[in-house]
Amino acid sequence: MAGYIGDVTMILWRNTATNKFVSYTPTQPVNSPTNISVEGGKGYIIVMRVKKEVIFEGRAWQNTL
């Protein structure tokens, strides 16, 4: 997601197993345990360097919740 959006300083989400927030920064290695795939039905907080409009295109999630 950080690569798609650009100018991202941090991505935050809540780990439902530990009930704690986890953060990912683009400076972390690709094999970092915090470098996860985006999942449907979950929320993500994106911290950006500059204000800009980001458009996501595609189909609705098919994940079973």
C-alpha cells in the first residue's frame, strides 16, 4: 500500500490477536513481520508526508468475515 500511495511515513492497524496497534514504516525491511498484506474488512491508518488525493480502483472484497 505504501508503494502504491507514495509519500507514506507510516501505516497503522490493530492486531486482533494481541488487541494492540502495530505500525509499519517503508524503511523497514521487506521481510519485516509488520509488512503484511491488506485484508478486506480491516481498517488502516495511513500517515502521509503531504496531503494528496489517493484513488483506489477495483472490485469489492470477497473475504468471508
